[in-house]
Amino acid sequence: MSDAATAFGTPIDEALLRVGSLDQIARVDRFVDDDGPSRGARRLRVVNGGGLEFDVLPDRGLDIGAASFRGLPLAWLSSTGFTRPDAYDSDGRGWLRSFGGGLVTTCGLNSFGPPTHDEDGVVGMHGPYSNLSARLISTEATTEAVTVVGEVRQTSVFGENLLLRRTITSPVGSSSFTIDDLVTNEAETASPHMVLYHVNLGWPLLDTGSTIDIPAASVEPRDPDAAAGFDERAAVGEPTVGFREQVFVHTAGEEHVARVTNPDRGLRFTLRYSETLPAIFQWKLTATKHFVLGLEPANTPEIQGRAAARERGVLPRLEPGESRSYSIGIEVSTS
């Protein structure tokens, strides 16, 4: 047991004298949704004894859905909801019909960005990963941490065979969690490998007056819409009808960190990401109903898809049997 572990500010050994079960403090609740487009999908609720709660979605690649800190929502949730895998439309931009938002949506594993048709085949927008079901290995709550472990395989006959093993860990009594991924190519041939972590922040964390800080070695606008908003990229304005999305491409700085601060609520959201993710994209969309900020660490700086990454010479590949690890850490703090 960690000496530093606390539950709501009380040392964990003292807290345990005051409860009948650790479940009163920290646990993993299991659900199966019974209605609507998510009917039959599994959902895990992580409660960590520090005011942080979040949903892990095994039937969406063990991604993170709704999340809150001391009751305050952190993530943007879209109108599609978190659909079952069979709702996935792999053609073109059909991915958007099952993009529920949520705190973390993983894109890949062999392409992200626009739809691609190249020498490695056809792949839809952002790849299939977030519409794949996981095999759960373990869920556990101890006096030190709440942990979820599982595996997701992205594969096809005559195609790629990429296995992602994910470990989600939230220290008991903390306001943080980490996602640690290991991706292994289990095919007999090399595979393109692109991965992006789509972290989606929403109201009330994200609000007028919130500020965005992404220390970077360099930053460029993706297109003319982003160029027009380049000087205001660190500010969040009012919800605006017809606001066009703006995407900025950041080359990671030494810190590999991004922060969003809401001074009116005294709240700060911090995202840390591993050195194996050398780029971070900023998706700013402050339209009505689509009021969202995406912080998106990625393993390649090319945002225009697999074919474009190959053309630029920045397409990552995994040789047979080769593995690559990635990590993101999320923390919420108050002032």
C-alpha cells in the first residue's frame, strides 16, 4: 500500500476504518446498456476515491466516454452517442456517424485523418480502431489504484494484424489517470502504423474565457480556416452559429504537455503524452452544439492521412513481431 494514497483527503488506512468495503471509496462498476444505439454494449465506470469518475468502453476499443471531476463534466459528447460496433460505417467519412466524442477516442491503427485508398488498401476516416470490441483481461480496485486491462485486435484476412494491449490506471484518491498502450504487429508482413489520441474537452470545463496552452517547437495552420484564426488559437470564445473548424499542427516541445485552464471555475486540465507521440493536433470547434476542443497527440505529424504520410516520408511502420508503446496521462487540478 502506498503511503501517499488518500481518499477524499484522508489517508487510505484511516478511511478504511470508516467504511464497510473498499467499494465505498474506489471500484469498477460494470454495465450493459439496454436501449438505443448502444444496446448490448459494455460500459465500465471507474470511481477512484478522489472525485474523478469516468466510463471505459470495452466495445469501443477501451476508449474513455463520459468523465467528470467532483460532478463537473469534462468531455464533449456528440449527438451520435456511443454506438455498438455494428453501427460503424467504414466508407469515406462514415466514421462521423458513430463518433460519440468522449474524453478519449483512439484513431488508427493503420491510418488516421481523411479516408485513404493507397497501396495498402482502402481505409475510412480515422481508421476502424474505435469501433472494435476489446477482450477484457482484468478490472481491479486496490488501496493503491483502480486498473483496467484489455486487448484489442485490428485484423483481417490477407490484411494487417495489429494487437493493442491497453492498461488504464487511476491512483486511488487522485484526480488523474494514465493510458498505457503497447501495439504489436502479429502479421508476417510489415504494416503501416498510425495512431492518434483524440482527447475531446467540452463545457463546462471548456467555456468562454478558457485558455489553451500547448508548448510546442512549432505550430502551423492546417488550412485557410485555421490560418484565419491562428492568432486566436489559444482563446475560447462564445458558441457561434456556423463556426468552421480550425486545426493547428503542433510539433511537440520538450515538455510533451498541453493544458486548458478555466479561470472562472478555478480548474485546469493537463494532458501529458509520451515521446513516441511527436506531434499534437489542436482541433478548435466553437460552433453551437459542436462546442469542443480536441487535443490530439499522434505518432506522425501528417494530418492528411496515410497516403500523404507515405508521400512525405513520415509514415510509421511496424515490422513483423515489432512493438511500439504509447502513453497519455490526464490530470485535473483546482486552484
